[in-house]
Amino acid sequence: MKRILFPIFFLGNTLLYAQQKDYPYVALPFNKVKLTDNFWLPRIKINHTVTIPASFERCEKTGRVKNFVMAAERSGKFCTIYPFDDTDIYKTIEGASYSLSLFPDPKLKKYVDSLITIIAAAQESDGYLYTARTINPNDVGPWVGKVRWEKERELSHELYNAGHMYEAAAAHYLATGEKSFLNIAIKNADLVCSVFGPDKKHVAPGHEVVEMGLVKLYRITGKKEYLQTAKFFVEERGHYKGYDSTSNDEWKNGMYWQDDKPVVEQNEAEGHAVRAGYLYSAMADVAALTGDAKLLSAIDTIWNNMVTKKIYVQGGSGAVGSGERYGANYELPNTTAYNETCAAIANVFWNERMFLLHGDSKYIDVLEKILYNGLISGVGLDGKSFFYTNAMQIKNSFSHPDMEAERSGWFPCSCCPTNVVRLLPSVPGYMYAQKDDKIFANLFISGSATLYISGKPVEITQQNNYPWDGDLKFSVNTKSPLPFSLMLRIPGWAKNEAMPSDLYSFQNISDKKVIVKINHKEVDYNVENGYAILKRTWKKNDIVEMVLPMEVRRVVANANVKNDIGKVALQRGPIMYCAEWIDNNNKAANLVMPAGTQFSATYSPDLLNGIEVLKAEVPAILIDNKGEGLHTEKQLFVAIPYYAWANRGKGEMMMWFPEKIKDVDIVSNE
């Protein structure tokens, strides 16, 4: 029976389709929201004016563009380090396409078009596109096999490159309505679908993302082979006979690749954290589009493991540097925390999809935690300096050598900067969602958007100073009286929930209630899946206000997280805080946070582009003048948002503070 596709909406000049099975909750596209926000809009503009141009410039200078030129000429020598370096151009084009939807820019568009022309010339006649081989098939380097896809499982990243190309091409098409890049992607996807499948070549892609890319092409084209191949790649995991299932080595037993067992039998977040996040996002996509109940059950179980045992307090994931991977349950060290920026981005993708499956605010709670903390920490306030890893503490020269204490402009493997490029302009797309006559307000960002109930427009305008202020205002406008439910997310942190699990909790419980007003009158409300239900017939110029209690909260970890026993972290609203040396007498690792410490919160408009600063008086451990003893003195304690650290030079940084002095480490740098 032929699958019937139903038109859902036009995006620009582009007709999209809704499949018979799909996510029950539908997100409002990012370009349907016009931001006026003081927190996110400047970041998105800096991404457009600084980060995207810097990324393209670095792709030019490092030879990434030259690789495509040489591939088009079929001569030369691949001139960068990794065969997946092609993706840095793809991801930057994706980010540029999103950004062009928000900020029309003829110069940027012309440059993107020129790159697409080069990419088209580099593509082989049958659709294959992979510069590391095409330049010279007889000189491909150690990561690449002698024939196509020979080392796909281990090193070559041929399908990883393809996946990012599909995502970029989809973004470019949806942003511009032009098919120049889309046609390149479709030609390659048709080749991939002709090569891989149940009765064809079998492989579990070594680095997932092709699955998500194929789903995006399926949504645009309606071509069922793309969804079928995405499902095949997901289900192919766990069937390779070449691993040693008895080994504890993740590379030898397949866990590093999430390939040790079929995905429907997996119950933990495992292996390389970026690959895992992309896989889990694809599992959610395929489950939604096929109605696969076993896949849905598996992804629910894996998410629960991640959020109860394997996520850092600031939303980072992938604790272990060796393999950039998830560790064992509760393995969340601070001194060696890895927390790749790409893993945070993959986790945003995953949690958004979990919400679209279930409509529960807990997934947006985790997404918000990541977004405001462990993700944007990965890009400097200047828009052109980055963290690949996101440390939990830096103890001056005695820090673990793998931890980054200062930002870099680029990396030999520069996946994180270009991933940030594509994530930032898409943030407005996480604000609203809809199911039937329910409109979900998920993120609190100033701006306006128009949604439709029974074909009738509803304009919602947010005005707030979030995340610094908890007073939120929503203006609801309809052309005529219209009944529907406005679902306002009550953040977990506003109802004494530090994380939707027992992994972290608030030590100081608040008795303050979240207040909701309609047309300036306080109303009672019911809560469903973490949302305040405001069901009524809405009229023009209706006003909704929600007041969230913005208190400084002391966060404690589950006792199974051994590194955090006896320590507290600080949170205000969605923002996690840290202490830097520059604000605390040139040290941060010597601070103690006794029970009962009283904090003040003050907005500093001239500090770090405008931040809320926490202050208190706390004991600090100090060395006597002769270096022969220690004593404590009360001093001013200053904490800044975690995302803003490492923008003023290199020095100590701490997130977890001891409540009492239990021991002292004596170290030497000699």
C-alpha cells in the first residue's frame, strides 16, 4: 500500500509533509519566532556576525575548502588531519542557513552559494562525496579503507560526513527554498540507500548522525527509502560478530560505538557521548515515524539511566576523557570531567525529541539546564573562542592536563565550534510546541510568535528578563474569542526539583509558590506533566503573568557520586554558578561554603556582557606568610554564571564547594 503524505505547512516556499505516524507534539519552527530577548538575541547576532564568518575563514585557512577544490579536480593530497573534516563546512553552512532566515545577508548567501558550487563539483558521478578518497583513491591514509565504506565501522566516518551533509542541505533548502544543496544530498542519499540494507551491505555506522540526516530528507521528500535506511542503521547495531563480548574494554566489546547489543536491548547511556546522543535522537525519530514500541521503550529506559546516574549538575555529559564517553553509573568526577560541547548539543537534540514524544516538561527541564549552562559555556563571549571540553573545576597548575583552562580559537578536530554555529540560531525553535488545542510554552525568551488553533491565528508575545528575573509576561492575541489551553511550563527548579531524578537535589527547600495571573488576577491552576493548564476562551489583549521564585539554591549530589560528598553547588533560576580566581583573591579552590551562608544577587550590566552575580561572606583557607601553616579568614565570595567562566584569562575555577574542612591536599609543582 502506498504511503499517503499530507501537507502540513509551507516554510518559505517549501511545502513540508506530515506522515501518518509522527511525533504527537509539534514544535514551532525557529524562523516563526521573532526575538527581542536580551539574553539570546545578542548571542544569535554574534553567531551571525562573528562566529559564522570566523568559522568559514578557518575552514579556508586550514584547507577544508581546499579539500573540496582538489576533490573536484581529482588531484592533490588531502591536506587536513581527519577524513571527517568535510563536516565543518557542512555544519557551518547549516548554521549560516538558519541565520540567513533570521538575518538576510546577501554577502553571506553569495559565499554559501559559492561553497555549494564547489561541493557539487567534488561529488562523484554516482553521488559519492568524501574528499579524503575522491582526491586520490590510491592515497587515502590510515583511517580510510581501500574501497568505499571498508572502515566505516571503525574510522572512516564516510556516513558521518553524509549525515551532516544531509542536515545542512535540509536546512539550506528550508531556509532558502533552493534545491542546489538538497539535490547533492539526495543524490548521495540515493546511493547510500542502494548500498546499505537488509539484503545489501551490513554495517552499523561508526559515528552516528546519518540516521538523523536521512530522517530530515524523508520529511522533505516523503521518500520512504530514507526512513527505511535510517531504521536499518539503527537496528543494525549489536549484530557485529567481530567484538569480544567478554572484554571490559569498550573498544573491544563494542560499547564505545553503542554496538555491543541491539538498541532495543540497551538500557544505559554508553560509549562515546556524542555518538550516543545522535543515536538516541535517531531512535526517537524512528520510533515516532514508525510507531515502533520496542524502540520507544528502549529510548525511555536509556534516558532514565542518563538523567538519574550520568549527567553533570550543569548539564554536561560524557564524563570520561578516554573515549570521550559515558562512564559507569555515578561516575562523575570533577577534576577530570570531560563534557564535550558536542555532547551537550546532542543532548539538546535528544531531549527535545523526548518531549515531542511524551509532552512532559521534565525533558525541557533537562534541555534548559544544558542550554543555559553546559552548552553555551562552550563558546566565549567574543563569539570566536571555544571549549572542546567543559571542566568542572580548575585548580591552577595542578589541574588534570587534559582539562582546558582557557579557550581556543580552533582545534585540530574542530567539531565543537561548528556544532555551536548551527545550534545557536535554532534556539527559538525550542520555545513553543503544539498538540491539538494545546499550546506549550517551553522556554521563556522575549519575542513574538504566531500559532494556529483550528486554522485561526494566535499571537503570543513574551516579555521578560529571564534568566535573571522570574517575572514572566505573556500577551495573548486572537482575532476573535478562541477556546484553547495555554500550557505554561513550571520549571523543575521552581518546584524544588534540581533534576528530574534523585541525582541532584536542593538542600534548602523553598516554600514559595509559582503564581499565575490572568489579566492581573491570580488564578488557581491544575498541573499536567509539569505544565500549568490555562484552559479558557482567549480574547484580544489577554495578559498572562507567571512569577517564578528566584532564590539561590544549594545543590547536593546523590551519595553515590563520591566526588561530591560533603559539597554544594549553587543555582539561581536555571543558571548554575561557579567561582573564578579573578573575583576571589586570586584563588577559588580554597573556599568553604558552610550551611546557613546567606547570599545576595545583584545584576552587573558591565560584567561579562551583563550577568547576575552572587555574593556572600565565606571562610577561605589561607597559607601563613612563611608557608608553614594554614588558617581560615572570612572573605567576600563572588560567583558568576558557569557559562561565563574563562572569558577573563586563565586561573582557578570551582563549581562544587566543601561545606566543612575535612582534609587538605598538599601538592607541589616542582
